Amino acid sequence: MSPLDHYGLDQHWLTEFEKLSRKTILARVVRVDRGEFDAITDSGIVRATGTGICTGDWVTLDSFRLVATLPRQTAIERASAGTTSDTQVLGANVDTVVVTVASDTALDLGRVERYITLAWGSGAVPVVAITKADSGSVNEELVLEAAPGVTVCSTSALSDGGIDSLTAHLHGTIALIGPSGSGKSTLGNALLGGSVFATGATRSADSKGRHTTAHRELVPTPSSGLVLLDTPGLRSVGVQGSEDAVASAFSDIDELAATCRFGDCAHEREPGCAVLAAVDAGELTERRLGNYRKLLRENAWATSRHDARARREKLREYKQISKSLRQKYAADGRTR
Ligand SMILES: Nc1nc2c(ncn2[C@@H]2O[C@H](COP(=O)(O)OP(=O)(O)OP(=O)(O)O)[C@@H](O)[C@H]2O)c(=O)[nH]1
Ligand SMILES: [Zn+2]
């Protein structure tokens, strides 16, 4: 058996690889540092050079240099905070995104919805894991308001509670995402059956947690055939570029909207609005509808900002071309 088999190698990647040059070797990116990365190959972990890749990517190498990145099947991308319109890829080729929600922290349903939107937007399937079920009051029923149609499992890494039933819902490459201190690394270790990821003691006063996972690293589980990707706690999660992801995360509202009287109903005050009727009937909370609108707005804004940047880059390119053409004509003029 090749080490790659433990890192999620399947027929899809073999087929993709066969389309490329046979002189290279197939590898999967396990960990990325500045300009360098660790990758697993047929003959174990190697250190290679290259940029533009992220943990989870399938790549080809030639003498420890990156040659090509195979097309990503999924990518967890978040809009980075601040004024740029850059996105940050947190992990590639992830099959299941486990969103961790700590039972001992005040439940923030809006944040859960945000993470679930991020997960659907990646192309992977989200699963919610309530962590620290041994100490806290957040339960599955409470979380389901923010996650209709999504599997929600209560777990405790201390007592091993719920780990097996969570594992039953996982397949392939798993990414753990959630706020700092929400128990991602501890859950990851429980899934691995050992201590691989560094865990941190939370500051008990505010339960905010210190950042303990500095690197995103792929680790195969010995028994269940899963590959785990631990991510650092995220302070902010911007969503962008995917109205479909918002529609998936809010499938209940999406389904209601299909039965509104007007096809272009904005669910503000239109007659025959099924969404507002559901709010009136107590079937949908104002909070959830409000967050749905907010994520749609944020998504539209990020997309337009992205388009504006693309236009600026195009313009800069044209200016560069016309400048070099002017120089060329000027030079031609002199020699003529
Ligand atoms: N009681 C209890 N405590 C837990 C459980 N899981 C995690 N903790 C504690 O919660 C704290 C944070 O856990 P981590 O696993 O480090 O959290 P994290 O999400 O990986 O944090 P970052 O790496 O900072 O993003 C640690 O003190 C853990 O011991 C659990 O099931 N029960
Ligand atoms: Zn409506």
C-alpha cells in the first residue's frame, strides 16, 4: 500500500494525474510554509518548493519542485478581513467540513450560519459537532435552528461521548473549522485516537481561548480512513462569491421563497410573501431572516468589490501594453 492511500488517494486523482506528464510524481500537500511545503508521495514525506498551493492540494513534483496543481474539487475560501478583496484558501479538496460549536460558550446562531455558508460554498458537506458536551448547555435542538438539514452531533472529547456517531457522518478529507477555543484540536485528537494537534487551555474568564494551532496540517487517521485538517481558530469569516452557498445554508427560506406570490419577491412587505408569513406564524425567526439578508448583502458587496478589482487589474494591463507599444513605436521612429 502506498502512503498516498492513507492521504485520500482515489481513482479521481489517479485519472487526473495520468492526464499530465509522466516524468513528474504525484503528491498531496500536507503543510505549507513560506515558499516551501511538505508533501506526501509514494515514498513518504518530502520537502518541496513552490507557491500558490494550499494544504490538501494534489500536485505534481519534479526534483522537489512544484510543477502543477491538479484542479481542486473543493476549496474552503474566506473573504479576508480589511480593505482588500483577496480571498484566503483555508484548505483544498475537503469532503466534509466539521463546524465546531462549543457547548460551554454562549450560542451564537448567526456565527454558526456563517460557518455553514462557508462550508457549503467550498463544495464540501457541512456537519456540526457540538463540543464539550460534558460541560455546557448548548444542545442539538438549539443548534438546529441555524442548521436545518445539517447533521448535528453532540460530542465530548473527555468522555469519548458521541465520537463514534460523529465519525459515521464523516468521509474522506475532513476540515475542522470554528472559533478559537471551540475544541477543534481536541476533537481532532479524539478522532485520531491520540495527541497530534496541540490543544490549548482556554482562559476561563472569557472562554476566548488562545490560538494553539499555528499550521494547517493534514493528518491521516489510522483506523477510519479519514484525513484530518486542523485549522487555526478564525476571528472573522467573510462570505463571498457564492449566492448558492447562502441559498444552501438557508434552504428553508429558499424553499419558502419559491412559493411567494411574486417571483422577484424581496420578502420586505410584498403581499403573498411566504417568508414573512412563516415569520408571522412563528416558523421562522426574525433573527434568521435578518442574518440571511445580511449574508446576501455581504456576498453581493464582496462580489462587486472583486469585480472592481478585476477591472482595475485589466486596466493596468492595458496601460502597460500601450506604454510598451508607445516605446516600441518611438524606438521604431528613431531607427526609421
Ligand atoms: N470539558 C471539556 N473540555 C474540552 C473538550 N474539548 C476541548 N476542551 C477544552 O477546550 C479548550 C480549547 O480546546 P482546543 O481543542 O485547543 O480548541 P481549538 O478550537 O483547537 O483552539 P485553537 O487551536 O485556538 O483554534 C482546551 O482547554 C480543551 O481542553 C471537551 O470535550 N470537554
Ligand atoms: Zn417573499
